[in-house]
Amino acid sequence: MDTNSYQAIKNFILKKLQDVEGVLPEDKIKEEIQNAKTIISTVGISMFSMILSVSDLIEPSKEDWLRMERELETHFDVRMEAGILVQGEEQQKRDTTWWTGKVKQECSGYYWKRYKDHMSRSMAPEVVKTTDEDTDRVMDNIENPMNDSIQAFERLGMVVGHVQSGKTGNYSALVCKAADAGYKFIVVIAGGMNNLRDQTQVRMNEAFIGQDKGIPVGVGKLGDMRSEMLPISLTTAEQDFNKRDADRNKQGINLDNISTPILLVIKKNSNTLKNVIDWLKTQYRGQIAKHAMLMIDDESDYASINTSSEEDPTIINKRLRELLRLFHKSAYVAYTATPYANIFIDHEASNDDVGKDIFPKDFIYALKAPTNYFGAAKIFLDPKQKNIVKIKDYSKSLPMTHKKGEPISELPDSLYDAVRHFFVNIAIRKLRGQGDKHNSMLVHVTRFTAIHERVSSLIKEYVEKMQQAVNAYGRLDAVETKHPMLQDLKDTFALRYSGLEFEWKKVLHSMVDIVSSIIVREVHNNTKIPLVYRNDTATNAIVIGGTSLSRGYTVEGLSISYFIRSTVFYDTLMQMGRWFGYRPNYEDLCYIYMPEEVATRFRLIIEATEDLVDDLNRMAKAKMTPEDFGLSVKYHPDSGLQVTARNKQKSSKDLYFEMKLDGTLKETSWIPSNPISNKKNFKLIKSLVDQLEDKYGAEKWSDSIETENTFKSYLWKNVHKEVIEYFLDHFEVVVSDQFGLNSRMPIEFVQEYVRKMETEWDVALYNGSSEKEFVASKIKTKQERRKFTHKVDHLEVRNRQVSSGSAEFISLSEEERQECGNDRKAARSKLKRPLLMLHIMDGEISLEENGENNLPSQSDLAAFGISFPGGIESGKRTVKVKINSVTIKNLLNETEEDFDDNQE
């Protein structure tokens, strides 16, 4: 069935379902599909074409109807939870129900109602509902602009979302509601690149303005367009702010004599910000007292943060604060997916010229992603990692570290395979009735324009040869014998899609129809032909770029990514991940080609981020503040280093990193593959158990994994810290960096914790389920079964979880265990002493992550973990370790790379 017919009939049914109020009744989708079938059989497909105003409709096949039903079920079967709110101390005392409790009911809601209707045409009802709730809570926290009893206010907040999860849609809703509430001057500050500003302006035109160059777009197409309510936009999709155009667009009117809001969408650029400030000063002498401003700072962790000393704030940070200070009434809402930099702002800092810094002191709101979000956790925390293709052949032709003028004469085979994979994906999507949708492949291998251009040239040459081969031979029998490139295509299809619903021949025939439409585009400052996703035709593009694509820019219909960039900084790496987002009915076609070490780094980031969101949730329940969350991030074992290093000057001689271990779990998930080293560790644990049993005497503890009553886990209480210190000093820990962050055992900090904290310890030895036994003194346990992946110089515990989910319970009373349920963080908060956990493991070993056990098993593998007592409310106790000069140099080089304005 052709794409136009399929989509037209599907949209007809979708509109019927969207008109249903409330929860969609069970079997309603089947009912509406049957109604459509009945109409077609009654009036005929030609008459039905006239009803839909679509020419030459083709009646769907049985398979088409079934696929349509599945896709509609997927669209409506989406759940989304409301977000998490943490408020500052002063904010907790203010009226934070002014919008939901009063103004929302009293105002017309013109702008929000239009945008809600617009959203409902493409988003699941649950997503629209939750977006309404989320933005209501943000509105409640930014202040009522029409409250005459408040002469001046400044509200500073932050909304944390997920990369490519719909933050723009969220702040579009916020802008609409703010306009309904009476905010007169609205500034949206997009990213630092023109393409992102332009894209954001288009989105705001569709969501809020309703027209572009006088032509209705987005909400303007819905009807009920009231000219007297038309917002005044001082920027356009093609043009950033300039004073002359602003004066012309404003046509002599000012905030005092208009009833509609003024909107600016500007690039995050110091000159642009200065132009806005100067223009406002010219238009309105002194501060603006009567009218409130809302500033949306998109990608707020980029360039908005003051990384200089407070006496000399960085220029963009200074301009933002100047602009806010022009209004007596202002609300600043930062939007970011990576809040690591924002929370590092000094919340006490102030400057007489530009006022207080923009730390989100009043509130932080963390958005939840809907269930159909194809996000970082789904990709990188999946034990099977089915969406990742790990590549190893890039280092010769595309080394991860390279210079601007690096000669590139060939591409790795894995990149050619990824290009073929993209060809196959486009053909499959066409067969699935998505031929009218955009498709993209992202190639992100460098930050240098010259290398982008060379890589683009080589890819384009390969694409053209592939297009010629497919066009020439694609419809012939036994095409693989006609041209070697077609055999390569078939091999790629067989490797990736052995269980697909379409056979190879059908996919190839589909490819013939669209292969000529595939284009190659570069995205950087010197781009000659821009990447454009048009509304009137599907774009099938292989996109080569770097920084210009790594900050908020949406690559439409992205299914294949080839990525070999890396950095130690979490926010930079996450923002490079343009592959997150929504992939309706083609999530199974999405693959990321990347080196294993980069995939590991992403996994570390996601685990750290999820841990921080969990902290935020606990802080919200405990009525803690944004400042508390700031400290939580600053001293988090897996994120604080990046924050610390980024804010240091290159002249720094000494750099100390502080880490908070309270409430955390640290384990040696990397085991030495060297038999001598492991034997040493095994003997050390055996010696420790002998010593503990001789001096302290163990308590036996039954757990759920024991196989016989004679085998139990053991616990020794109130052990002197000197015993622990000796053990840690002599255990051979595998690390790949100074602190062991990649291996999740920051041994230097743990050793410093033992030296610094005057406390006794508990020590546990765990019983397992292996047939292998561990014997020491009078103690006898069964070894713990684990699966390992063999790396270059170590074994890694599968999923890097050494201990079981109930490991801390050995130190708790029965009553405390009941209170904690399955919550390990809650268990650590109840620990009276730090818990050293000893593990002797029997391992099944594979060469690949989640692969077959294709190496000899090993027993007597020694590991340990430490659960530190406390949690979010355990104070500001940290341990401090000096970073060596080599690490400082590497970190500062990363900083220079990530913020080099001339890099593209």
C-alpha cells in the first residue's frame, strides 16, 4: 500500500479517537478501524477519497489494517508521570497556588488552549495531560505578574528534562500560560548556534505566535485566530534580534499601550544580548516597573554559567543578569538535560552592577519522560545493549584524538556498514507506511570542520556508488551476483534484521523507489548547502557534524548514529547524544555505532544521573532545597569531578576534588585477570576472615540465596578501623584512572574516608549458591555465582553489580529491614557503621558483554564492596583528595575542546 493512502486513512481514524473525551474505552481502536472499513465497503474507495480530500486512495490490505491497529495502540498506550519539585526555603513560604488555585480559572486561557489543541493532534493524551500538570506547577512557582501587592520580584528556577525528550514543547506550554497570566515581555534564549535559534523560532511560531510571514502555522491553523491577541515577535525564523527590525516590528507601540505579549527568540550570544539590553534602555528609561518579564534559558548549562571569578563574571552570564535586572518583576527559568554546571553556581554570589547570580534558588523541577521515550537508560542500561554496535576498526582512519589538519584518506569499514544500514532502514520504514517521514543518519566523529568536509566527501562518494548499483540492479533476480555492493547490502540486512517481518527481496524493491532521494549534508558554520527538513516532502539525509549538532538541535527521524567522540564531562557527552527522543514504530531500527569505552562512559553517566534524580526525589519529600541538591551533585562520586575541573583556571597548580561517600555503595566490579594478583587478593580476604573470627566472633545470617542451612553469611560487628585500613591498603584494585571512577571503586577516597572518619566498622562475608566452597578458620560458605566479561587487563562483573540487592540487610534489625523494603539507599541510611562486604566468587566468563560463556570458568575470584551509612540528610561531610598534574592537564584540555568557539 502506498504511504499517502496509509497515512490518510490512519489519520482519519486517529482524529476520531482523539475526539473521545477522557480515557479511551477498551476496544475503541478496533471499533473505529471497523467503522472505517464499513464506510469504505459501503461507499467505495473512490468516494472515501473524496470524503478525505485525498486523490486516488488505495484500500489497505489485511496486513496494513493490522499494522495500523498496532501503531494506534502504541500511540495511545503511553504513560507519563508528573515531575519532582524541590523548593527553596523562601519559596516554601510563598503562595505557590496562585495559578492553579485562582488565575488559571479566571483568565481566558487563550494561548494555552490553542497550544493544547495543537499538541493533542500529535501527542498521546497522557503526555498532553502531564505537560499541563508539569507547567502548572512551574507557573505556580514563578509568581503572579498581575499581583499589585508585590511591587517587585525575581524568581529563579530550573527545569530538568531528558535529552531530546520534549523540553521545547514544555517551555512552549509555559510561555503560553505565562502570556495568559499577564507576562508581557518573553525572551527565549536558544543555544549558541544559528541553526538551533532558527529551529526554536519555528517551534515558537507554531506553538505561540501562530503565523510566519503572515501565513498561518501551527496553532494559527486551528481556527479562532483573534487578531487582537496576536503576539508581537521581534525576531523571525530567518533573523535574530536587531534594533532596526525590532523598531519596525513594534511600530511605535510599547508595553504600556498593548495588551498582547512581546516575544524574542535570540541566540545565546553576548552581542545579541547587549543589543536587546541597549534597545530596552532606549525604549524604556530606567527599570521597567509595571510589566513582568519571563526569560526561558534553553540549554542553560551551556555558556550561561559564570565560570570566572564573581568580580569579573563571564560576559554571557553578565548579560543575562543585566537583562533580568532591567525589570522590577522577572522570572528566570533555566531548561537543561544536564544540570551539573547549573547547580555549581555560587548561590550567595552577588555583583553590584549585575545583581545576584542565576542559581535556581527558588525551585528545581525534574520532568519525567513518557514511556515511549527512547532514552539513555533504555539504550545504555539494557543488559543486552541491543541498540549498540561496538566498533573497533576506527583508530587507524578516524582516531579519537586528532589534529585539525589530520589527513583522512579512507573510512573504517564499520562506517560503510552503518551507511548501508541506513539505506535498509529507509526502505523498511517505507514498507511500514512511513515513507512520508523524515529519516536521518548522524555521523559525529570530530569537532573540526576540515575533517567534517573530508568525511562528508568520502561518504558522498560511497552513497552515489550505492545509489547507482541499487538503481541499476535492484529489481533483477539474484541481484547479489550482479554487483558486490548489493551483496554487502544483503549481508548488512541479514546481520541486523534476521527476524524482520519483511524478506530481503521486498526491502530491496522498496529501496529502489527511494534510494535516489538520499542526500549527504554537513552541519557546521561553513556549511554551503544547509540541512532543511521541509514540510512538503520527506528528507532522507546522512548528516555529518559536531558541536553544531550537539546542543539541542533536533535531527529528524534519526535511526543510525556513528559516534566516536568522547569527553570526561557528563553534560558535554550527553548533549552529543542526538539519538535520544521518540521513535514511533521504528525504535527497533535504531542503532548506535560506537567504541566500547564510549558506551561504558555513557552507562556511567546514566547511572550517576538516575542516582541524582533519586536524590532529588528524596529531597522533595524531605523539604530540602535547591542548594542541598547543588551540593549533592557537586560532591557526587560520579559527577563532582567534572563540575570541579570545568570551573578551574588553567593557572591552577593544585586542584582538590571533594567527594561525599555517605549513603553510597562502592564495589570492585573489576577483578584482576592476572592470576597472581587475584590470588593475592583471595589470600588477603582469607587472612582477614581468620583475624576477624579470632578476635571478634561472627554472627551467622540466613539469606535468600543459601542452598543448605549449614551454609550461611557471616557478620562481624564493631571492627577497629585499623583492620579495614590495612585491608584496603593491600587489596589490589583495578583502576583505569587516578580515582577509579570508571571501575566504580574510587579507592583513594575510600582510603581517605577510613583515615578521616573516627568510626568502627561492620564486616560481612556472603554465602552464595555455587558448588565451590570458601573455607577460612572455622568459617565455611559457598562461593557466589557471577558472570564476567573478559576485558583487556581485567574481568568485569556483568552489569557491574557485585553484591545482591539485600546485601546491607545483614547489618539491620528485622524491623529495619521491613521498613526499607527493597530500597538499598534506605537501608544504607539506617546503617550504624560502614559495612565492608567480602565476596568470593565462582565465575562464568565470556569475551563479549552478554555473550556466550566461551572461556574457562574461574573460581576463588576475590572482590569487596563498601556501603557507607547516611544519605541526603547526613550533612556535608566530604573527603578531599588532590588531583595530580596529569589529570588536571587532561581535564583542562577537555574544557578547552568543548568550549572552543572556533572549533567548527
